[in-house]
Amino acid sequence: MTEFPKIFAHRGAPTLAPENTIASFAKASEIGARWCECDVGVMADGTLLIIHDDTVDRTTNSSGSWDSWGYGELRRLDAGAWFSPTYRFERIPELADVVSFANSTQTGFNFELKPRAAGRRRDTLIENVEVALRSFVNKDKILISSFDHDLLRAVREAMPEVSLAWLCTPAEVRAGSWREASQIECTAIHPCGQDLTEADVHEMLDAGFDVNVWTVNTLEDARKAAQWGVTGIFTDRVQDFPAEALARA
Ligand code: G3P
Ligand code: MG
């Protein structure tokens, strides 16, 4: 029996392979991770890409905001060489690539939808996510989260059956606004670990939510969170956790 709760490989294994790429998810899976987290954005032509930042500066060989770009530009980017020559030619994946990876490895995924401007782009994001996830075989292994709670509300309308998680900042934990998560039947709260207290965790658990905390990068902090009773931990360092912890599905 492991002392740790469920472990989510945050952006894959980003200290060993370029974050949010198939290589990163594959590395996490190779180490034993059963769940990964990734960030999902929507480009001007509706392409769903897996990237954390609003620009490609940090994680590719190029620069600029990807917001007005589409599939053609996406294919031209190298998302691995910046990390190491081993990963040159690695691409920024589309959501469909991640779904294929998840199906072939039976990996669960937390898809974090990045906030987008209101209006048509938001509708496109939700529609295209819904279509892409139809191919995800094990629906129990999908968790959709966002800091944009209006977006989450719209996802709930479009996808009545999907599991949702309410992401919150330290300020939102303080304000207690996470309680609104019950209105759209979220199964989990995803609080930032910074300033989080044991009492916060107990309140969330007592309200009936899973509590998956991000981003926990030392075993010492992970043990503390586990002792508080959190149900899950997001980490950039899956390689530090024992195999039996990673094996928790
Ligand atoms: O989903 C948990 C965590 O990824 C949220 O923050 O900025 O790392 O996407 P961020
Ligand atoms: Mg994220």
C-alpha cells in the first residue's frame, strides 16, 4: 500500500523530455505514470494544440503568439530541439494525437482548457474538444479542468457526462469560490498548493470533492499533502515517485 495518492504527470515528464509533447507523455508512461495532465488551446482555424504558454517562445525554435495561427504554422514548429538535440523534430501535438496516445497506452488524461476570449473561438474550442474526445476509448480516464469557470460551465452543457475539475488560484481558495463547483457537478477541485492548508483540503473533501493539488515537486511536500488526505498530486517529477504510487489508476 503506497503512502501517496493518485499521481498526475504534469505536462508529461517535463524534466526529462520537452513538456506537453508526445515524447513527454511517453516518457511519463514509460516511468509508470497512469495519468498525465496537458494544456489545451485553440488556434484561429480551430486546430486544438497542446501548449501551456500564449507564445511559442519558451517551448519551440520559433517565437510569437500562436493565437492567430493555424495548422500550417503549427506543423512547422520544432518543439523539442530547445530541450535537447535528442528531441529535435518533436512537434506540438494536436489534441487528437494525445487521444491516440492515451488509447494506445491506456493513460488517463486531465485536459486543462486554457482560457480563451469569449465568443466564437470559445464555442469552437468546446465543439472541437467534444469531437476529439469522442474517440477517447476509456471515458472514465478523462478529466477536463479550467481556471475559466464560465468555460467549464459551457463544457458541462455541451458534455453532460464528462468529469470536470475546478481549477483555483490561492486567492480563490481563500475566497471559497470553489464551492460553486457543485453547480456544474464537478467531481474535483484542483487547488494551487501554494498557501493551501490542511483545513482547506478537509473543507473540500467534506463538500464531496476530490482534491488534486498542483504542482508538487518534492517528495516531502507530496507526503505532507498525502497526510492531509488529498486524492491526487500533480508533479513535474514522476520519476521520483515509487512505482506503486504511479500505478494508482
Ligand atoms: O492543471 C494544473 C496546472 O497545470 C495548472 O497550472 O499553469 O501549470 O497550467 P499551469
Ligand atoms: Mg496545466
